[in-house]
Amino acid sequence: MTDQTRKSCETPTSWRTRKALAGAAALLLAGLAAAPVATAAEQTHHRTRRGDLVSVTPVADRDAGQVRRFVADRGVAVDPVRYGVRAYRLTYRTVDPYGNPTTATGLLTLPKGGAHRLDLVSDTHGTMVKRSYAPSAGEDFGRIPSYLNASAGRAVAAPDYLGLGEGPGPHPYMDTRSSVTASVDMLRAARTAADRLGRPLTGDVYATGFSQGGQVAMALGKALEQGVDGRFRLKALAPISGPYDLEGQEIPALFDGRVNDTSGVLYTSYWLVAQNRLHPIYKDPAEAFRAPYAGRVEGLYDGSHEEDDVIKGLAPSVKDLLTPAFQERLRHPSGGLLDAMRAADHTCDWKPDVPVRLYAGDNDTDVPVGNARTCARTLAGQGTRVRVVDQGAVDHFGSFAVSAPQVVRFFDGVRARG
């Protein structure tokens, strides 16, 4: 892949250094023991209750200087950093897309300083194809928001989502409903874990997320304001570069040049494979994908493949990936395909009663800025005018790199105003 191609992807390989990070994590975990927080009897008694905490495992302990270096090395401003952080992998009980009991994992990050009782940030991550990319599993790009927000003095709950990290089963990519249930249940597990770790939570929640996670953050904010759990109070919402409008923006952008070929192939194939488990889109992959990709595409999204390997195994463009007939179906969706799009496209149709900012970049060829503008218009139609923070000529990752510290400062300002 060229340098430009790498920059277009949501989790740039050039910043990953997977092998070095894996080695460091192994050394760290060798010295940190898992800390179960419930007896076997308690786990059996509560085995189907959503949000119950199964275990807590320490995964990182960094002083403020180490946090600054970690963030700066990935091209993100470090001025919000005030404290060191401790991070823990939480395993908790939730439900799968069909409502069946399952488990999921996520990252809880706490500041090494600040107030005794902590406000909570929910951070929902962007597209990840490999389990070990998830925030609780790999110390990488997905940890930046957790470390930034925690080092500013708040607890951070970052769900891995279903099927990523150490959660079983496949990841239901872009399934808004199950992403929200996993996120809400992560908040519940974080509340229990933080209390047991001696840093109880206030109940105030600040929601953010990037790309896929920006869309999840909007949906989570909606669920919190509608009273999904009365112990949590939404205080502010700040998603970054979310695909809020698949039908009207993201899908058309695949064909008019606003989405680059590499990202278009990755997102489209991932979405179709995952959504076909939930909606009747195709009976045989050959109905949607050209040969030879039809025979390999579903196996590439089993959670074990590197993003580069997935991209290398697929066509160079969406037009080369999909059959002509299925391209027409995407352009003029109906049935299960339209249902899958619209199930994700209602995250902005509500009236927030808290401060909201939408962050985006003009040169984003993964999630075009039109998504944020559509969301802002939809919110305005519900009676809430929100600010779109246009970061100018930055690409997808660039929109995150610029926005992430601004989100921390935005949350600081909301907190200061009470």
C-alpha cells in the first residue's frame, strides 16, 4: 500500500507497530494478574443480567509523561493531559443482536489523580476488522481517546463491541441496536468496576466516538436521554466523523468519488457480510460479489485477519468487487438492503437537551463531511441547532487527530458551566 492509501484507512498501519505493542502487552500482562470481581455463585445467579461484571484485568499503568509520549507519537495534541492513567479490561454480560445472553469486553480507564468521584466518558471506536485492534486488547490507535479523557480527570468506558476484543462470535458491524446495548452495558459494568476500584462514578456521562463510533455515540446519547438507565445522565455529546446517513450520503459517495476506493471496498464488504446475518440481503455471496471475491469475502471477516490482508484479498474498487446487478441494488435499495441502511440512519432524529458538537473534515474520503451536515439538519428539524466543527482540509484520521483534544476541552467547558 502507498503512504497515501495508508492515510486513507481508518486505523493507519503506519501507526500500529503491532508486533512491538504485542510484545509490550505480553510483558505487562505477565506482571498483572486478572482480578475476578464476582464469585462463581454470584456469576451463576446473575448470568443473564445485562451489565453484570464478570472480571477486571489490569492492562496498562502510565504516568502523565508516558501518556503524553503515547499521544504525541500518534500526531495528537497533548495539552489536555494532566494525570497518569490506569486501564483495565472489563468482561461483562450483555446480549447479542438476537437478544440472547453473551459476554463482551471493553476498556475502563481511570485517572491517577483528580476528584474522588468521577464523571464518565463513553468512547466508541471506529471500524476494526481484527479482534486484537479493540481498545481493551491492543495498546494502539483505539486507546488515544481513553488516555486523553482519563488524563484530563474523567473515567472512560470504551466498549470493544460484540465480537471484538475477547467477546465471542462475529462482530455485527454497523448494527446500531447491538452497538448501543453493548455500550450501555459497558457503562453499567464500568460503574461497578470503578466503585470496587475505589473511584466511584457521579452518573454524569459525556459521549464521544469516531467514525463508526460517532454514529454509535449519537445513538447512545439518544438512548440515555430516553432513560435507558436512570443511573446515568447525559451531559454532552461530541461525535467525530460519523456515518449518520448511509442511504443519502455514504452509499451514493461510493459511486461518485467522494469515498476512496480502498476504504469503499473495506467498508462495503464488511457491512454486507455483517448485515447479511441480520437482514435478507443475499442467499449466496455470488449474488453480491464477483468471482473470485465471493468465495473468500466472508472468511476475511472472521476477526483474525489484519486489515492489510483483508484489503489485499479483495478487489481494488467497489465496481470491481460487486456484480453489476448488485451495484444497481445498492444505488436503488429495497427489501432487506434498504432495511439495513435505515436501521442505522435514525441516530440524529431526536431532540438533545444537552450541548452537542459534530466534528468533521472537508477532505475526508472515508466518511464525507455531508454525513455531519445531514445530521445537523436532522437535529435542527427536531428543534436543536448544533454546531458542526469543520476541521478544514483534513482526511479521516486527520479529523480525529485534530478533534480528539478539542472534544476533551469541550467536555471540560460543559463541566465547568455545571
